[in-house]
Amino acid sequence: MLSLLPHHYTALVVGASGGIGAAIIEQLLSSSQVGHIIAVSRQPPRIDNPRLTHLMLDVSQEQGRQALKTELASQPIHFLFNAIGILHDEAQRLLPEKRLDQLSVESLAQTMNINAFVPILLLTALKDSFKGSHPSVIASLSARVGSIEDNQLGGWYSYRASKAAHNMLFKTASIELKRLNKQSLVLCLHPGTTDTALSKPFQNRVPSEKLFTPAFVAEKLLAVIAQRTPEDSGTFWAWDGKSIDW
């Protein structure tokens, strides 16, 4: 499935209880190339398999990230897939802003933290697992709306800004990781509009042919990753294999 990686490689999926995270795990388990998958989420596991270890941790908190670091004990990780993200939260009255007067410090901080800061701090905590000479792929979910060049509609201030920040952080990390491991590959990925809880309130305006199942998205994203090499590290790709401008 991922020819860059060795036989019986170790994968780490963070945000494993979400639609895309769980679908990625299902796709990985369908391949005999995968030796062991470590799934991390705040929810109980949705999948039971002898090749799968589930850790109930909240990596949005420093304590959770350090617990994961301790659990891994610097063992080499060949594939990290980050599926953490937020667009709305009814309990916290968090919704995408359409106008400037809808912005608040709270919504900006919450969205930026989950979409940009938590993923890069996760990578910071696990850096030792990617150092060395083993092939390693780090794939993190972004969104096309994080592209500054592509922004022609406006709106969704916090979400756009958080994904743009996410992209810059991972682009920068790709440069440092290349010095620590020449076989590292860091990718930002746009999954398209996927039928998950994240997009649920906004699906009415999405044509049915552009609303994808998590299984479809997982298959497509893994195919995109499989086509990349370490020379592509620090780049941004859509589910259909097309590059996206920053």
C-alpha cells in the first residue's frame, strides 16, 4: 500500500475515533504490509484487531501528549496520520464566522489551538520516534480553505487561519525533520467534504457527488501518500492527487 515503508511497519493514527481516522485504520488493516497500528483517541476503540493497540488519551492536553511519548518510548514510527480537527462545537457556541463582527478571541484561540497548535505539539513530543534513518511518513489533515491563494470567497475566518497556520507549521517541521532523517516525508492533506460530524451542519449545500464517505476518502488519501517521495516533503495535496497552492 505504501511502498516507501518497510514490511510490517508501525503506524500511529491520532484522532482514531473520528470518521476519517477510523477509516484510515480500516484501510491499513486491510494490508498485510502493516505490522502494528497504535490508535489514539479520547473515545473507546471502534475496531478490534490483534494488530491494533488503542490508547485512550487526550493529546490536546500536554499530559496526554507526554503520556503518548512515554508509551512509545522513542520507538521508530514509520507512519503518523493526524486526523484531529475542529470546525464547530455547539457546546461552546463555536461556529465558522461569516463576518468580521462575529469574531471573538475565544473562537479564534480554540480553533487555532486544535487545528494548528495541537498537531505540531504532538509532533514535537514524538520527534524522537522520527529521528534516524528509517522511512517515516507524517500526514496531517488540513483543508483547501487554508490556502491563501485559493481564498476567493472569504468567511470562515478562524478555520481558514488555523489551517493556514497548520500548513506553515508542518512545512517548517518538514525542513527540520529532513535534517534528522533524510527519509522523512511530511504532507498536508485536503480530504474533500467528508460525511463526518465535522461537516454535518454544512452538508445541505454540498452536491451529493461531492460529499464523500470516510472509506472513499481514506482510500484516496492513502493513494496520494503512496505516490509521494521524500523529495515531496513539506507539500500540500488534495484527495484527488492534485497539489494545492499555499
